[in-house]
Amino acid sequence: MRPDLQKETDVLARRWSQEPRWRGIRRDYQAGDVVRLRPSVAVEYTLARRGAERLWALLQGQPYVATFGALTGSQAVQMVKAGLEAIYLSGWQVAADANLAGATYPDQSLYPVNSVPAVVRRFNNALLRADQIDWAEDRNGTHWLAPILADAEAGFGGPLNAFELMREMIGAGAAGVHYEDQLSSEKKCGHLGGKVLVPTQQFVRTLNAARLAADVCGVPTVLVARTDALSAALLTSDVDEYDRDFVTGERTAEGFYRVRDGIDAAISRGLAYAPYADLVWFETSTPDLGEAKEFAEAIHDRFPGKPLAYNCSPSFNWRKHLDDDQIASFQDTLGDWGYRFLFITLAGFHVLNASMFDLARGYAEEQMPAYVRLQQHEFELEEFGYTATRHQHEVGAGYFDLVTQAVAPDSETLALKGSTEEAQFTKEPA
């Protein structure tokens, strides 16, 4: 190896062994492999790197990070404006209403593989615009570039696909990425039936490939490993000794092996993935605190302090399982057990549909009064920092007026000057 590459290799190996960020993280490759795969010109992934560092700091410094899934760039902006410190990006929501095929899909990995990175980029562009507006108007109190944790599904193939998808996520500015241990070609939402697992060691290779991609990019991406073993009853192969205790010996018409699902299976896989991931997540069928506690205790018995993630899913009928007090304390309880990233995957989808249906129903019945009630509600929200009532300003009309003035100080074509927004919505943003 050339002396310069050897020096870079030694520095990287030393960082892995000495920096607290990498304590307890296993890689089945060497620093030299990473250096060999890097380009000769270093590319700086600023948004991904800063986001990953901030997300990791939040996970280490707070009892837990609570957030939910955004569907649009505007939703991401409003989440940050309202006080949330991170953003989740769900593959389910991308499949339903934000994929590059322009189609409506169920959560079965049917959309183009680069769709989630495209939405990550959209979120970051929206947040950057909000940051530019604040900066230009001498307001600098909001950390707009909230870290985004994005869904890589089952990797859309094998280790090479997982490697390339991680690189795309980082290029788009994702701070964290999660992969799940289902067979990509049969991938289902965790709350659908017919899920097929890959062998444990095959998924470990997926995690290794994702970590390798992040290392090659020089970004400390937060890697989350999800197992669907709690409710997945099929396995592609019985070749892995690690899986033998759960294989029943039965086969399906497709040739898959039937396996025992349940919390023991989820724990077994969680223990296998923990050394390779920054957080471990078992997908659940109900908001069962007993299962959550059992999983956490089993993981922490072998890997003390290992951060966990939990999907507070809208697929659960929450009131059917928990009373109001249990719902109110649910996330605090999980935080006490080491669940550090708590998220509602599909909140963006549900709030968009519910609010639009509510407005449309009112408008169909009584026309303008229904819309004016919405506008009045917006005015009421301004007390808490809401600013989208002034929609022209919200998306940057004032920012681009500053651009116009910079290149033509005497310009008479400024967009906001003389606008209806200036005349009728004169109150400054809170």
C-alpha cells in the first residue's frame, strides 16, 4: 500500500478503536478496505455528516428522541418550527404518495429504489429554505437542519444494493438509515401478513454493507437494524445454524421454510444485529409494554446501554389496548428501558388525509365559512410560532426579493411590495 494510503488507513483504524462513537460497533472488514474504496478526491457530505453527529448527540444526551414521519417538505418545516428535533421518513409514506413512479403503492418495495433519497433531499431543501429566510431576516434561533432518519426497507436486493442505497441516502443528506431483515422481493409492511425473513447472517452482511458505504463516504451515519421476526413466520433458507432453533421443517409452496415467530425469535435476531448497528428495533404488532420490556432486558443483558428504537405505530388501535394514563406515560416508560428513538411512522399521511377530508367535508356543505374557520385557526396558531398564514413569505418570496435588490437596488419588480399579503397580513411572524 502506498505510504499516503497507509497513513490514512492507520488514522481510520485508530479512530475506530479510540473514539467513543464507535465503542461496541463491529465491522467485518478492515480500515484498509475502506480507504481502498474511497475516491482520490474527498467528497464532503455536509448535511449527512452534521445530521448524523447531531442525531447521535441527541440520542446520547436526552432520555429519548420523539418524532414522527413527514410526507412533504412543508410538513418537515412545520415539525421543526413546532419544536421537534428530528424527522422520520417512512418508506410506507413514500410508497403511498411520494415516490418517483408517481404511483400509489402499498408498502411492498414496489417503487423506484431512489425514491426515498429523493424525498430526503426534498426535506433538506425545504429546511434549507426556512434556514435561509431566517438568516436573511436576522433570525437565527432555530436549528432548521433537523436530522432525518430514513427507511431503506429491506435494501432492495443484496449487500451491493444496500451499499449503493446507503450512498444515495448520504448524498441526499440522511442522518440515519434503517434496514429490515425481510426478503427484499417479498417485502411487506411490518403490519401486513406474508413476511419472509432472510437468514440472520445474510442480514448481518446487509448491515456490514451499509456501514461500509457510510465509512467510505466518511460519514458517521446512524445505522438502525430492524427485525420483523416477532410476526414473520417464513424464512428463505435453513442454511444458517443461528436460525435452526426456530425452523419447523415445514415448507411452503414457494419453497420457503416455516419458522416459529414471537418475542424469542425477535430477541435472537436483535442480539445478532446489536454489534453491527447503532440502534436495534423489533417491529411489533401491538403496543405491548411487556414485550418491549422483555426485548430491552434481553438485549441489555448482553449489550448494556445499547440504544433501541420503537415504532409507536398508527397501525395500532391505541385506545383498544391502553387507557389514557398508559398512553400518556407510554414513551416515558420506553425511555426508561433504553428506547432512545420513538417515532410514529405514518403521522404525515394521517394528518394530511384527516385535515383535508375535514376541510373538504365542511366546504362541500357550507363553502367559505369552512375555509375561513381554517384561516382563523391559523391566526390563533401564530401565538405559538406558526407563520404559514403568510404563505408567500413562508416559501421565500421575501428571500428572493433580497436577491433582486442585491443585483438591482432600484428594482420596481419586488414580489412582496404591493402584494395582497403585505396589505392584508401585516403582522410580523411571532
